[in-house]
Amino acid sequence: MKKSNVGTYLAKRGISRRSFLKYSSAMASLLALPSTAVAGFTNQFLKAKRPSVIWLSFQECTGCTESLTRSHAPTIEDLIFDIISLDYHHTLQAASGEAAESARQQAMEDAFGDYYLIVDGAVPAGETAVCSTISGRSNLDLLQETIQGAKAVIAIGSCAAFGGLPAADPNPTGAAGVSELMERGEIEQKPLINLPGCPPLPVAISSVLAHLVVFEGFPALDDLNRPLSIYAKTVHDRCSRYHFYENEQFAERFDDEGARQGWCLYKLGCKGPTTHNACAVVKWNQGTSFPIDSRIQEGAQLYEENCVYCHSFDPTDFKTAPDKIADLLRSGDIRSHSRLQFSEDQLTILEKYLEESQ
Ligand code: SF4
């Protein structure tokens, strides 16, 4: 099947070169390409042929697909469906059972030896392989067959990469990740890239696909087959609470003064020091936040739900100091604000938000 190049396809969809350059720069940045290489990267990208992709979903929660599809348009995460030719996707397609099976066979036949295989979800193997089937065939069986015509495999999410939750002890379904199945010789060895995360960052998926399209190869990988530019550092290395960690200011409980002040969550079980990912810099919801920053988001929500009816949408427009605002609200002296019933906790969060917004 003849595929159009990325530039022609985007032009047909009304996406300008200028807006594409913005997306392309974000992807290049996550891939740690030098700024001087962005223009060349974009040009090559627009000329490149849209690669065929077959996406198989196994034992998973659909979070990896949701991660791509639930973003606000237009973003890189939406563009992923323009950049690639997504010829088969277990979760997004309307077909099921035998119709789905023949769609997969057709997609394989059309681009045999030339498609990328994306896998999300762990794969039940061994005697328990029958725990998950499609059209009567086990996930392992489908993977064994589909991998034969793949140019390379991209394991998306912690389950596909390393087994994830389905493989947690006692692992009743004998679930394993793609790399383990390759090591055990249960599926064919192919070039493999792992993009762990639960779910992985959408831009990690699109930037890796962009790299494959432009350079026809993987970016530099670590010993677990993860892109170094995304996974070399931990969340802890780039966390907004890191200065509290260095100053040994730790929250001891989720409702203590340290938690209200936004101190480090290490003593509450934070796994940031051992989690390799770029969430702290890329963030979620169009760069709004990530879980460790959620306290700050709570402040923004309180502001938007209560203050913007009379005050500016921009909290920096306040002329009064944040602590004075909170104190005024505490005192109950402003009659026009008597309808607002903030708890002491909420006032502290709001005060912190206004302070950090200045
Ligand atoms: S909150 Fe977690 S990731 Fe952030 S500095 Fe503390 S331990 Fe590190």
C-alpha cells in the first residue's frame, strides 16, 4: 500500500508548517537533539514516509492508549496519529473477533518486513497463555505471529516493557514483558525499545516514533532499552520539591504542616529517587503538572472555583500580599466574601498558590 509522506498528509489535514515546527521542537528537545538540529530534523520529518504501525494490546488497562487519546487537541499526542499510519489497533478499531483478526492479517500482509510493532500490556505465557485470547488465539500466539514481519518493536508502558502489575507476585497468569519473552526465546528477537511508565508520557511515544521516522533507527538507549534522553535521570533529580529534600524538610504525614508547606514526600514513600522518567520536566495535561506537584494544582483549583468570579483570572494581578489575603479571609472582615467557606487547610493551600504565582 502506498503511503503519503508526513508533510503531504499534514498539509491535507490543514496543519501548518509553523505549528508543526512547534511540535517538532518539543520532540527534538525530549530527544536531546541540539537546537541547531531542529530545522533539519523537521525538514526530514516532513519528507519522511509515514510508517506502518500495528498496535497490539494485551493484559493492560488501556491507560497507554488513553494517555495518547485523552490529551487536548491539537498536540503532539494527537499528531501521532497523523505521523504514523496506524493500520491496526486492538483498542481503537471498531472491529472485534474474527473481523479484527482479518484486519491484522491484512495490515501484516500490506507492509510485511516494514512495519513497526507497538505492544502495550503484559503477555500471559506458558500453561496460562490461554488467560487472554482474541478470536480464540492467545496473546502469545498473536505476538509470535505479528512480530515476524516487524522491523522493530516498541514496548509501551511498564506492563509491556517489564511485566508491570499483571506480572506482580504471585503472577497468576504467568505474565511477562516483551524483553523477557525475547530472552526466553518465546518470541523472535527484534530490535526493541522500552518506554515504561504507567502510562508513559505521550510525548515520549511520539518523539521516539519521530526519531524512527527521521533517522530510521532508535535513539541512544540504556541497558534496559530505554531512551537515555528520557529515562537517564530520575524524577527526584528534577523534582520541584528537591530543595526541601536537600534541606531535610520532610512531610511526616499527609496532613501535617510540612505537607501543607509543600515539603519533600520521601518519608511518605515517594518513589521519585528510583523512578527514571521525565515527568517532572515534561509534566502532564499540556505541561500543567505531575503528581508530586498536585498540591499546587489544588491551589489553582480553589482559586478558579472561588475567586475568578470577581477577580482576574491571573492571580499575579492581586496587589495585596498573599498572606494578607488569607488573613483577611480568616478574619471574616470582608462582608462580600462571607459566602466563601474555606477550611484552614484550604486557606493555607490558597495562600501558597498565590505566593508561588507571584
Ligand atoms: S518529593 Fe520525592 S521526588 Fe521530590 S524531592 Fe522528595 S523524594 Fe525526591
